Amino acid sequence: MSETQRAEVASSARRLVHFACCALLILLGATAASAQTAPAIPADPDNYPSRTIRYVVPYPPGGFNDTLGRIVAQKLNEAWGVPVVVENRPGGGTLIGTEAVAKAPPDGYTLLGVAFPFGANPSIYKNLPYDTVKDFTPLIFAGQTQNLLVIKPSMPINSVKELIDYAKKNPAKVSYGSTGIGSSNHLSMELFKSMAGIDLVHVPYKGSAPMVNDMLGGHIDIAFDNTPNVLPQVKADKLRALGVSSKTRSALAANVPTVSEAGVSGYEVTVWFGIVGPAGMRPEIVQKLNAQMNAIFKMDDVKRRFVDQGVEPVGGTPSQFADHIRAEIQKWAKVVKDANIQPE
């Protein structure tokens, strides 16, 4: 082969390599673009779950909301063999974590622990970043407890009726604590005020512990709080219990009357906990999650962990939980409006 022929062969080879490289770059670019624009693959209910499930708790660690998430995560992992990660996303009165789940894919891999404020927030916040009814799929009513109405021992009061009489004679002089705007103990007292026709001074706190500590120190007069949070102080005679917020007496404090039977007929507040997912979840996945969670809440060790924190397991169907959420929204809308409650 002559020198000229060898040069032509080399030139042709270089051109082929150049063309091949260009074609490869075009193919890789098209593949990347396709990956970026391709829609998410919908969950396959027959193979669900096949990867990590995320359980969002819109509260800090500690307290029953967090405990519930960790119980469910552990038991789902044991039953299904996939990781279930609890993600605490507090802030914004639970709005930050709740909004994140509302915008998550409805594939069953993102769950949200909800509680009492979930039903009250639609009335308190006029511009929620989500629709409490339309943007979520109710999965199960997990459990419920009650609040205990307690008073500092130095107050000359031993019953609900005596408290009402005292407050009427001393308007805006009795102070009550809460764990913040829209919390169960805040709205429990606002409903009590409305039904009893009394005027009290609200003192909000960042949590139950500082509120109870201030009551023990005599800085506030009364409060509603989850029964397990204040029962030790009641048993130690550091606080006096006047009534429980539930329809029936609490097994933890059987000698304490309900607020209704103690003087405010018809009064009832249930502190509840549940689990939802984003709107649009496949019915097969909803049913699978609901069935497994119902089984979890019937386990002896789970029931013991609930009872240790003063919570009664509930369970039931997704539609029953949906009805409960709608009823809570309606109930607290009136209380919030009558009390002119505004967000912090």
C-alpha cells in the first residue's frame, strides 16, 4: 500500500471515530432528557411495598405522635420486610410536614401521622398550603385519649361548678395554660369557656412540660392537658383534678368525673391520632395498609405501649376515619369562630 493510500485509510478511520463519538453523545443526551421528563412509575399494588416507606411526623421527637410513628414503622418492617423510616418534620403548627406529604406521590411510600390539630387548623389558618379533605387519603384512626382539667392546689376550688362560679365572680382574672394556638388543650379550654359562659386569660407555652412547671410554680391557675402528662402530679397532690374532657371517665383516673357530669352538660373533647397519605392512593394499597395497621393495633405489646401513654387503640376503616376528620373540622370551626382565635 502506497503512502497516499495509508493516509486516506487513517483519515477515514478518524472520521468514523468522530462520527461514532458524536452519535454516542447525542444518544446519551437524549437518554438523560428522557429520564428527566419521564413520569414517575405508578406503584404496583401487587408488589407493594417493594422499597422504603417514609412516615412523616410533623412534631418533634417525644410525645405520642412520635411514639405512634415508631411503633407503626417497626411493625410494618417486621411484617413486610421493607425499611420504614420515621422523619420528624416539625414547624409551622404542623403545616411544614403536612404540606410535604400533601405534595408527595400517592404511591403508598409516604405516610403522615396526624392528630387533633389536623381537624382544627382549617379554621385557624385561612390560607393553608393544602386542603385537609381533598389533598389526603385517610388510612386509619389509630387511637384516642382525653384531657384532664387540673388546677393549682392554692386555688380555693374543688369542682368544676366551683371553678365556674369563681370565674364568673372574677372575670379575666383566672389564667389558663396551653401548648399553643390550636392545640387540643387550647381548644378544650376555649370550648369550656364558651359552654360555661366565663372569661379566662390564655397563656400559651411551647410545650406541655414548661406549662405544667409554671402551674406547679403557681404562675398559671388551670389547664387542660393529656391525662398522662399531669396524672403523676395529681397523684402526688401537686395539682388537683376537676374533670376529664371525654364522654366517659378515664380508666387512669376513675375517681375524676367527666366535665359534662361535673357541671357543663354535653361537653366532650377527644384527643385523637391517625394516619393518612396523599390524595389519590390506589384502593388496593389503601386496603393493604389499613388491614396491616388494624392488625398492629390489636397486638398485645402495642396495646401495652398505647396504654402506658394513656391512649386507647381504635382502628377501623378508612371511611370511618374520613368521617371523623370531617366531624372534627365542623366542630372546631364554630369554636374558633366564636372565640375569634387567630394564628400565632
